[in-house]
Amino acid sequence: MDGTETTGPQSGSSSEVLEILRSRPPQERADAARNREKVLAAAARLFAGKGVEAVSMDAIAAEAGVGKGTLFRRFGDKSGLAVALLDARERDLQERILSGQPPLGPPPAGRDIAPAERLAAFVEAYLDYLFAHLDLVRMSETASPGARYRIGAYGFWHRHVAILLGQALPDADPEALSHAVLAGLTGELATVLKDRYGEPRARAALTWAALAVLAG
């Protein structure tokens, strides 16, 4: 799902729309699940110790004690492993958006929260996630042209931002504008800014750019 089309109600049932888009753990046989966890644990150890770019699929297979064929069939390449490793982190953020503390989560009954405030909370939380897993996010997004938009979680981020923009800017095109806002929150750009200016300046610049749309 790329987030460009979402059918169904877009206002009163926005939480139901997001619930449909939320990532869920894969359903699989017990032995397949054990092998999957072994591979992900091995990849996480090697990536943390040597860096994502320096670790080969052969090394991950050896560390996990599985055959290379099994590894490639299951994950395809390192970008597939990156997507799988990020899944739990993405689900945590999605859960906090759906039912966590406001303003990232929804307002409690009887209280309103400005959509601009919720959007600012999302950008801050997303940047926490992005900078905590920058190498993995960058790999997952740049594996092939358009890879970012084929990641299931992107559909969730896009829909959430579009809902908030539609509330904050009723005369705007929230579907297209949501893609434009998220375009500034990529792993590639965050990496360049962090390397050149350091993380605090990178975060400040990305936050300002993402929220500048609200001033228009």
C-alpha cells in the first residue's frame, strides 16, 4: 500500500481507516517464526556492531545458523531485512498515534486538540523513530526507485498526516500535500543533514520544513 488511495470514510471514522492500515505481525508457523526471529536477531547484532553497509547477507546467514537460500527467499536482500527489523518500531508508533497520550494520540472525550498540535507531535515522534534507526530506514527507502512508497507503514503515515491536514487546512488538497510533507522526512535527507550539521540542527530544520505548510 502506497498511501495514494484509501477508500471508505475519511472523517468521523478516521481511526478505523488508520486501524486498517496499521502494520501487524506476520502470521506464520512456529518453526518459521523461530527462524525469522533468529535471522532478525542476528542481523540486528551485526548491524549494531559493524554498521549496515559493512554486513553481508552471507554473514547474517552464518550468524543466524540458516542457509543462504532460506535467507534470500524470506527477505530478498538487506533492504527486506531492514523493513522487517523496523516493523516492531513502526507498530509501536502507530499504536501511540491510535491510542496513546495526546497530542500524539487522540484527544480524550470532551476535549479538542488542534490538528496543528497533533501534526507537530507526529513530526517530533517520527523524527525520534527516524534518527534512532537512520541507517535501516535509509536502506529500506532507497533499495529501488519508489521503495519508500511500497512500505506498508508509509500508507499509515500518509493517511494520518492527510487527515490532520484536511482538518487544519480545509481549502488544501490533503492527499497530495501529505506526500509533500512526508517527502522532507526521508532517511536520505536526514542522513545528509545529520552528517553536515549534526542531529540537533537536522531535526530543527526538518521540523520547521514539515510544519511550514501550516503557515500557508
